[in-house]
Amino acid sequence: MNIFYEEDGGFKVGNILADNTTSLQVENTHGKRSKIKSANVMLRFAQPGLSEFLTQAEQVAADIDVEFLWEASPPDEFEFGTLAQEYFGHVPNPVEAAGALIRLHSSPMHFYKKGKGRYKAAPPDALKSALASVEKKRLQAELQTRYTEQLSTFQLPAEFADHLSMILYKPDRNTIEVKAVEAACAATHLSAAHLLEHCGALPSTHDYHLNKFLFENFPRGTGFPDVTVEAHPELPLAAVNAFSIDDASTTEIDDAFSVEKLANGNWRIGIHIAAPALGIAPNSPIDAIAAQRMSTVYMPGDKITMLPDSVVQAFTLCADKVCPALSLYVEADAATLAIVGSESRVERLHIASNLRHDTLEPLFNEETLAAGKLDYDHAPELRLLWDFVQKLEAARGKSADNSTQQIDYTFHVENDRITIGHRLRGSPIDKVVSELMILANSSWGKLLDDHDVAGIYRTQNNGKVKMSTVAAPHQGLGVAHYAWSSSPLRRYVDLVNQRQIISVLRAEPPVYARNDTALFSILRDFDTAYTTYNEFQRGMERYWCLRWLLQEDVKQADALVLRENLVKFADIPLIGRIPSLPEMPPNTRVTLEITSIDLLDLDFDARYLSSMEVPA
């Protein structure tokens, strides 16, 4: 005797070797013996043979019209043999019964399984919904296949226009568009970005990187809502004319300087910082904008400001304007330029001029200073400031030795062409500005700490720089306190610290108390945003370095070995690994052949050609 039984979700046939009532010993068509439960036996039959039975039953199942079978089924739960008799119109033979069971079992949308050999017809609404779902999946599969075929031949499906950002920057793998792209990438051995570039979906590699950053960090765009700057009380007018020193593209002018001779012969040097805290109340609409952005975002050729232009214009230290300012005045001894006293004020300030790096540096540099040339605007003041900041630098324990000066690179983009310039870090312009900013930030950090008023500090210990609400030394700068306060138009932390400083100067309760949770949130959010923005800026600078190589058609370039196979190009701030580079000491000058440049992956391939001896 043979049996037709269910096992592991399917149907099998076997020959009975032993019947133990509740279990059976059977042998299948391949001679394998096994033990099965009697409850799993659906049918017993003598004819046809095992192999013929299953083949014939499957053929019967294939011939059964499942729609008609569903219509012929009773509304209540039924046993498969009962429905088989109804369908065939006679008592079914074993092959017919097995065929009906196979058809029921293979149609879960039409029939719900209720037990061994027992089923229930799906309700009409449920069946309609299930069939619609299957049809939808079929159409989606066809659409996905079409998408994949088009993409694999570098044709962009018209339907992709509204999904490109999602596909490129935050792919949803449940969508057929992303599934099609992944399949096409596998077929073409390209990344999604390179595939879509081949399809003409990325006309600008620059915009690919910029839009990725905006997608992740400015999902609502970079525009600003309309805001109104709050009026602030009239301030006393300072009796000095100040000037600023900035890059030519700077619009958020945060700082300016003044120099005046005192009656006692000493010098009073003023460091003046724009005071937006006077017109941006905590939790106001403008404050909410600044707190969300946390900082101005910089990139070659463009920037995304922290504050709306109307707010910037209200507080930027623009020439020929009288502007509100937070000022630090230090009195310097006439002979030694040592600081003998200081005070801070909230006041109005007349800005006499905005000096720009590109026009000032040819006139104010180490050579003109050594030659005593003072034939430019604010030359006497700049000369005094240069002498003064060298004293400040020495007082911080820093060497004025410029033999190991680093290079700062400048990027200028116009009409989609890049110009990369360089200037030595520590030039007179740099040193005047940086030392006076260090003086202001350290002085105001100490002011907050001395008055037990909360602030946000930058500290450095054992080489590790971090933000903290607790004052601590910045070892790298050689100062006991360092609270960013000099760029309130560009950094939210500086705006927060400025509010605290002004509260001290006005003897008012500070906006943020000690251990204020809002202060910790600001510190955390700023640190995250500032790190993200800096990484983006470095990425875009790398992009424009690669563009420069293409623009200038550079085939060979000199580079310096940093370590192992890592090199830095001699003329631009581009770093990369050269696998073919032989082992050689750091600072070895090598010549490379550039073989390929990838503007999407921000990478390049180059081959080592030759090297020069390391200079003594």
C-alpha cells in the first residue's frame, strides 16, 4: 500500500513498510526510509505507482480552474475530499483527490488552511484585495525590469526625475527605483552616482556634492523667513575711529580695531566686536534661526550664512557706519607695550574703513615693515599693533620664529573657474588679527569665570581640544581661559558668550545660569554642526583642487612625502595615497604622473615617477 502525505509544507508519496497505528515506516521513490505520523497521511492508494502518482496528481492540479474551484467551495470550513467530489461531480479517485489537495494548498489567496487537509474559502473582499496586491506586484516587477534595462544602457527613466535626491543621498531599498539602480549598478560595475552621471542625471559634479550636503543639513532650503531686528537702548558713542581687516569676500564683519594715544603717553588699543546680542533676544525668531544653523557654512566660492542678511547688515562693522559693539580696551605701556590695564564696554562705534587682505597685504608685510614704509591707510596704527602683538605672542610663550611657517591656501571661484592662491601663515596681517582675537577671547573668558557666570570655552589638554562649560586652560594657545566671543555674526557659541559678557558688564542676571541644560544642548549641537560644516568645507576644497588639476591640464605634479605612501601636492592642498610610491623618508620631493581624476568620489590615481634627495 502507498500513501500520499504532507511533510515540511509539501506533499510526498511513499510505500508503507510498517503500520504502527500512530506512525508509519515508509520508503520513498529514492529508497530512503523514514518515520512519519499517521495524522499526516492524506490518502492511501494502490495504483498507480509512486512516481506516476505524483506526476499525474500535479497535472490534475494544473488543470483545475482555481476560480471555479473557489466558486464551487462551501462558505464554511471543508475537507479537501468533499470539495474534490463537488468539483469533479463524482467520488474522486486518489489521483483526482490528490490533485485537488495540491491545488487548494497552492492557492493561499483563495483558500485558507485550517488544519490537515481542511480549508476555508477566502471571503470575496479579501480575495479581491489579495489579487489586486498580486497584480500590483506583477506590474511593479515589470516596471523594475524596465528601469533596470534602461539604466544598464545609460538611459534615465523619465519617472526618476522626482526621486534622484532620495536615490543618491538617502536610498530607500524598499522602492523599485532603488532596487532597479542596485541591479543596474551590479550589471555595469558602477556606483549609483557614476551610473546616474552616465545617464545624464548629474550635469554638475559640484552640485552633486553641494546638494548632498544641503539634503542632509538644510532639508528646508537655505532661505530665511522674514524677521525683524529688535531695537536696543541708545549706547554711548566711542571717541575712536576703528578699522577692520578681512578677506575681500567677507560680509559678516565681526571685528575691528582702534589705536589712540592717552594723556599719560601710553597707548589704548581697542578690540571691537559686532554686538548682535543687543538685538537678538533669546528664543526670538532670529535666535531660533541662529540656534538651528549654529554657524556660517563656508565653501570655495560661496557660503551659507548663519543669520539673514537683514540681521547681518544691522550689526556688521561696515565702513562709514556707526555700529553697536562690545569693546575691549587695553592700555599698553608706551615704552614696553606691556598691558597695564583693561576694561570692556558696550557702546556705539564709528567704523572708518574696512581694509581687505588683497589690497593691504602688498603694503603691510614683513618687508615693508622692515623698510619703514608707512604710506597706506592706518599705517601708524598697524605698525603699533604689529609691535604690540609680537609682545602678546611672546607673553603666551610662543616663538616668533617663522622658519617653519605653514601655508594657508585661498580659493577663488569665478565663472566656474578656480584660482588657488597661498599665503604664509603668521604674516603681519594674520598675526595682528589672530593675536588680538586671542586677547579678546581669553580676556572675556576670564571675565566670565571671575564673575562665576556660565560660558562656553574651548580648552586643550595634552593636545586634545574640546568645548566645555567649565573654564580650563588652552595649552596650545598658552592662555588660562579661552571663550569664543569674537565672531557672533558667524558662530552661535560666540553669540551666546556675548550675551553672558554683556550681562556681566551691565550687572544684570545672565541669560544662562550655571549648569543650565540649554547651555549643554547648545554646546553639543554646535560641536556637531561645526564638525559637519568643517568636513564639508574640506571636501569642497578637495573637489576644487581636483578641478584645478583638470582645468590646468596637469599631467605631472610635484609632491612631498608625508609618511609611507601618503603625499601632499606641492602647489595645492591636496593629499592622497600613491600605491606605487617606494619607501622613502618624509619630506622627500617626488614627481607624480596623474592617471585619472574622479570628481564624484573626490579621488585621483597617480603613479610615482621620480624623486629628489631630501634637503639637509
